[in-house]
Amino acid sequence: METYNKKTAQSVLSQLENWSFENDGIEKKFQFKNFNQALAFIVQVGLLAETKNHHPELFNVYNKVNIRLSTHDAKGVTDKDFELAKAIEKLF
């Protein structure tokens, strides 16, 4: 499985709004009106991730959700991460 580095990931990241390459993963911060909306989004992301058998790191504080994607068995960013990021964008 081919992995991306910060430089090679830029062309794909340019297709995603506000995602960045950090520490061998891609990350984005989402902000919602309140905790309920943030939690509903997390549940939607979790269900989506389960269907793709590719699970993100999710961090939540009140109305903020940070998502980090990395393919752990490849030890870096792969096409699986970009595919899931694109699907997550459709939820937001």
C-alpha cells in the first residue's frame, strides 16, 4: 500500500477544504452550533467509517470535533484516508 508524504499529499489535499497533513496523517477541525450537533456528526462519521472498515481518530470538546485519518497498518496516509475524508465532507 503506497503512502503519501507531506509533499505528495498536497495535490489530493487541494481537493479537500481545510484538511492538512500533520504527523503522517490528515486532519481537519469542525465546529458546530452546539454539543448536540457535534455529537450527531461524530455518530454519522462513526457509522460511515464502520461501513468502510477504516476508523478515524475523533476528538470532541463541546461544539468542536477534530478528525485525524491515518492508515495504521501502512504507517501513514493512503488512498483510504483520502476516500474517507471525501465521504466525511459530504456529511458536513
